[in-house]
Amino acid sequence: MRVLALKTYTIDCDNKVRSLKCIGHDVNVMEYDDRPHDRQGEIVDYAKYYNPHAIVYIGAVEQYHGRPVLSPDILCRLKDVAPTIHLCGDAGDTGWWETLELYDRQDCFSVQVSMDGSRETPIAKYKNGLILLTPTDISPFKPLPWEQRIVGGTVSGQGSFGRSDTYNKLKEVPGFEWKITSNSFSYDEVGEFMSRCQVIANHSATGNGRHHVKGRVVEAGFAHACLLESRNMITSNWFRPSIEYLEYTTPEHAKELLEWMRDCPISAQQMGQNLARAVNSAHHPVVFWKKVFEKAGVKC
């Protein structure tokens, strides 16, 4: 199936685009934030030329993004070309809500998809809304045998709301590595690194201190790693604490749990296997895109 994927310049978009490619779709990728508003009609013209079966728009809020994003008028014109899908990575963050409501009022999309698992978002009330978890390319994840892995690690930016405090505390445990993301850190490198960790640490806070299910949660499952997740009600709505992952409450608690998992590798390995089964059955890209395309009314 032909898909036109419209993305920003940021590396965070890559795994979403690759999630379509890895399951066999023919994906044509365009950056939309590389031109001023008065040139956005070029994207509509190209969409008409390419004639895709579906258009996927990975959204951004202009006031925070710092570059032009597509106007509602352009989005509506794209929807006239093919069913158009909005992927929103932080729909549970209040900074997105005004934009989401605008899109809904102006009927910009065939479907709006929240990828952060939170139902505290306007998307939850839309007839064309879906609440799912991040789609990702599974091909970089090649889990190593357990005994060949390092104790643990994480891939993350510096962040706020306790993220740095947690990861710096975990670095006190020998064998834990914190890879700080940048646009030079490829997704293949992310998958390779996570696939050689016994434990993957994550911090669930959003930019405004709320909580959501980050892509790292799903990725830990594809890496067959034990997830060490900050306690929150969003992740526990999707996965089972103490069965499919472990919850921590403070940086000190996270360190204690990591040391326990280092000393009890069989328990950590079992949780990693449980998470892998849950992710593969419910959040594999085949499952994600089947739900999205059906909701969007894609005919192909």
C-alpha cells in the first residue's frame, strides 16, 4: 500500500515512519516543517501526484516546535486526496489540547491517534479518535542471550521532573548505561543498545509533569528486557505491574530494584519475557496499523 508520511525534522519521527516500512508498506517520506506557510500548497500538489492510499501526518504544535506546521486548511486539502491520519505523541499533555480541538472542529483528519496511552485527552471523546501506544520498527531489536547482556540502561534526553535524578542514581549501579539521545543517534543504534540490556529504565513524565506511556515501554518489550518504570496509573492500565514490569517511586527505590534484579536475574528475565509477549500480541506494528487504517476508512 502506498503511504505518504509527513514528518518533522526531528529524529523522534523516524521509528513511526519505519513502523510502516517494516511491515511492507511503500512509504514516501516528506518533511513538512522545512518551508514557510505560503509554500505548504506544494505538499498538497505532491500528494495529488503521488496518489497515496493513505496520508500519515506526525503532528507538532508550532509554538513549541519552533518551525512551521501544516495549517488546518492544508490538512483538509490533504484529506480530500486520501484518508489522512494524525499521529500525536503527547495527546495527554495539555499543551496539545487546543490544537486537537481545532483539528476536530475543522474536520482535518479521518482519524486522530493518541500514541501515549493516556485517556485524559480530547481525542478520547472524538468519534474518529483512537488511543493506542507508539508504533515502532521492530527490525533493530535483536535480543541477545540474557547472560551476554549488560545489567541495564536507558536511552533518553536530559528531561525534567526527576528523570535526570533517576538515571544518575541508576548509574551508581555498575553495569548501567545512560545513552543520551541526539539527532546523531540512529534508531538502529537505539534498538541494538536496548537489545543488549537486561533492564530498561524509563521515566513516564511528560513535559508538563503529567504521565503517559512512552515509546520506550513498547521498545523494552521488543528488546525482551525487564522494564523498570516510574509508578503511574497510565502504564498500569496497559500492562501488569510486578508481572510484566517493575514500578519504582523514587530514584533511590529505582536503584534498589535494579540491584535486586541484578542479583535475581531469573525474575528479571521472566518479566522481560512476559512484557515481550504482551507487546507482540497487542502493540506490534501490524496490530497498530490495522486498527488505524480500519478506523480511517482506508480501502486498500
